[in-house]
Amino acid sequence: MKRRLFLSFALLSAILCVATLGLWPHSYRGNTKAVWRSVNYDEHLTDWTFVSIDSAAGYVCFSPWRHRVEPVNWFSFEAPVTRHRMFDFVWGGDRPQWPGFSGRDYWGIQFRHFTEPYTPPQVYEGWAITLPYWLITPSLVLLPAFAASRLAKRRRRSLHGLCVVCGYDLRASPGRCPECGMVVGTAARPAA
């Protein structure tokens, strides 16, 4: 079970790494933005929840925020609406612009919490983190590389007649590993 979970995370990390390698060069040609929106509308307040991911100029900015304003019915809802969801994706917009914000920069990493002054109960708040692609890509490669090395080690042990779990030489005892108890030819699970 642990092995399957580990391999699933390694596969997900490899897919994200390939996506990152595709978006990185594209970020220098144009802006890419994905926005998930959820809106609650009633007679008293319009409550927006946004999660946006911006990619431009070699950086990725992840920013969830909330905007609560006076009741404005932008989408001409017939009645009060709860959790109306929308998704927007813009591929290759205008000239690449810095997706982050002005502020302190530590090796290309920026973090900011923001609020705007409104009269209560109106709110505009959120946070944003901006990361460079050169930092994201190597970190996404680590898990798949480790998984590939473990699989190669297990295969090499199996081909040389060694126990795939502990590496014990199985030529004298081909049915079961005397070191860890794993039954040869079954899943890598020590016998109880």
C-alpha cells in the first residue's frame, strides 16, 4: 500500500514536472492564467472566492483571495445563488508581465498577504506566493528520480538472484529469503 501511494505521488510529480517544463519557455512569450471562481449572491452581500495561478516571465504566482462587496448582480442571477462556480483559462495573453508584486525577494521567492480597507462587512483580502520555474522544476524531479532509482535497484536485485527487499543471496534458498522472510515470486512483503 505504501509503495503504491509512493509511486502515485512520483507519477503525479513527474506529470507536474513535464507541465512545468512546457510552461516555463512559454512564460517568456505570453501570460498564462487559470482562475477558479466561486460566488455567493444574495440581497445583502456578494461574496467572491478566487484562486488564480499566473505564469509569466519565468515565474508562477499562486494567489487565493476573497472579495466581499455590496450586492452586485454582475451575472444577472434570477434569485440568490450559493456557490456558483466558474473557471477561466487564458493561454498566451499579451506581452509577458511580472506575475508577482513589488516587495522583498529571496532567491526569486516572494510572499505577500494583502487586505484593502473597506467598510465592514465588505472585505478584500488574500495572499500570494511567487516562485521561479528554476526552483519548481528540480524539486518536482526529485521524487520521480528517487522512485526510478528504487525500481532499478529492485530489478537489478531480481536479475542477479538476490532478495528484492534486503539484497540477500537466494541461490542457497530459492523459495524464501532466510534474512527477511519474503517468499520469492510474490509481492515484496515479508512473511509473518
